[in-house]
Amino acid sequence: MENSTYKIIELVGFSEKSWEDAAREAVSTASKTLRNIRVAEVKEMDLRLKDNQIMGYRVKLKVSFKLEG
């Protein structure tokens, strides 16, 4: 097995539907500009509220991807 190095970044995804969709949206958007995404770890979940009603779901993720070279 060869040695490798990974970079970790933090992302926030949002969805009006669910936390799962918020996470999926964050990873999907990141995958448009990042290659070799390996792991996404959910660090926080919260809700956006308006007039005591849930307006949306937010997920903070730590995402790692393998560096090339």
C-alpha cells in the first residue's frame, strides 16, 4: 500500500427537506470541484426557524479528499 495525504475541509449544506438532503447537497456540490473525496463526517446538525416553524435543515460536515502527487 502506498503512502498518501488527505486534506480536510468543512462544508455546510442546506435543504428545506431533511438533514440527509442537506448532507447530500454539500457533498454533491463539493464533488464538482474536488476529486477523490473519501469521507464525510457529520459534525453538527441544526434547523433554520421562522415563526417557530422549521424552514430548513443545515448540516456541517468535515470532508476529506486525497491529495494528488
